[in-house]
Amino acid sequence: MSPAWTELLREAWQELARHPAQSRAYRTRRLSEELQLEAHAALRAADAAPCLVIEGIAPAENHFEVGGMRLGVVRDERGPLLVLSLEDRDRIDLFTTVCADAISAAEGRDRPLGVFLDRLDAWRRFLRERSSGLSREETTGLIGELIVLEELLTLDHAALSFWEAPDDGLHDFHREGHALEVKSSLGPSSQVRISTLDQLDIIDLRRLDLLHIRLIESPGGTTLGNIITTIMARLDESSRRTFENALLRRGLMPDDSAARSTPRVEMRSIDAYQVGAAFPRLGRANVPQAVSEAQYALDVRALTAFSTSAASVLEQFRSGTAA
């Protein structure tokens, strides 16, 4: 995200606030003549709420009201206008970030409105689920998922499409009935946490593997930001946009420098365990009916009977030969 758009938006809203409201519904100022997207900073006449106005329309399914922001369509003498408005004044900083980031994503693109709407949809999902960025534990979990994604990309350049965690998939990766559930631990812990009763369910799957990423902190280690940069270098332009949106849906804000830079880790190992009928787990079939949900921990030291080769698991996932 270019910081120039953030400053330009703030300056435009401040300038518009110095002018009295007129008969029109919005006071507007175009952000840039060079931007292919017809984007205007605006203040709503009724209450001086900051807005971002785009000349164009979007399907109704793209409209939303979440996180103190609203996206909808209004009509004036110029035709239909797509309006992103701030409804909660306490979230002006986040609103500015969202506007600037969506504009930056569309800058220089062939389909600027489509790219803009895709980015806003990623923000919508982020705002629906979260009120802040990633915690340290969540950052560690994302590092583990991206380590696996990087490994899969070395085997199949289309592997990004199998990463389902950003879309609230039941499993982190899924391809043709083969699912991978990724758990990361930082430090000496031998436990992995299972977050739902369905997470290790093998119904309707040909195969499910649990991958445990063992990480340790190290001054010379890598960071989440480093891993993202490496993955981005493997992707074409369209896939990079898809990946950036997936990271946002997964909870990583574009300006979350803390999560991108800490912790600094080294990977000790990727351990794989095949989840079958005998695998120790809780599921809806073996808990009382009154238990609607549960979280629990597994001690991986007790899972040696189910251990398998991580390299073999990833290759079978790539080839679709798992049984």
C-alpha cells in the first residue's frame, strides 16, 4: 500500500471540510487524473461523514455494512456512484487504511474496478471476523501454513488455489478429497491444539494428514514478511493479487509490521501424521450430543504410530494419488 494515497485522502477530506455543504448529497474531490479508477474523496452533506466515491456500480452481493463502514450505490446527475462511507467516526484511521489500500491495489491494473472490489471484499471478510491484527500465536500459525504453501508451490505452481484457510475452509489445504491440517508450535511444546470437533473429521475425505511445523526463535531466522516475499516471487501478477487478498482474509493487515517482522524463526522439522479411524481425536460421533463444540490438545509424542513422511504426503497431495 502506497502511503501517498493515505496522505492524499486525509488532505482531501480536510480541504472539503473547509467548504460549506451545498445542495448536492456529497462534496467531492477527484484524487488523481492519472488513476484509471474514477475515485473521489467525499464528505456526505447530511453529516460530513468521510467517503470514497467511485464512478461505477457493483453487484448487490458486493455491498456491505461491517466494521463501522458501508459500501453501497447511490445515484446523482453523473449516474450510479459506488460509495464507501465511514459510519463510525472512531474508526477513521482504519477507514483511511482501507480506502488507500483498495485504491493502491487497483492502481495501474487492467480491470481497476474489479480489482478494487476484490480488495474491498477481502477487507469485508477481515472486518467481519476481526477487530485487530494477528496475535503472536496467530502469526505463528500463519507462518506454518505459508511454509507448507511454499513447499507445495515447488511441486505445483497452481498450489495457491488449494489453500482454503483464508476462506474459512474446514481444513487448511484441500485437493480432490485429500486434506492437510497444519499446526505450528514455537519452542519446545509437544502439543498441538485442535480448534473444533470437525477439524479432524475424515468423513467425505480420501485422506487427511496432520502436519506439525516445529519452529524455534532465532536471531538469524526468517520472518512472516520474508516468507511472503519469497512466495510472491513465485507467483504471476494475477496470483499475487489473489495471494494478497487471501492474506488479508486470513487476518494479516497490509500495514501490520509487527506480525510481519516478529517472531524471527527457524524451522526444525515438518512432522506428518495420517489421520484415520484409529487416530486419537474428538468428533461429533464420539462426544455427548449436548456437546456442540470443543477445543482440545494432542500430545504429538503419543502419535508415533501414525507418523508418516511429510515429503511423501506433500507429493501425494500434489499428484492426487492419496488413498
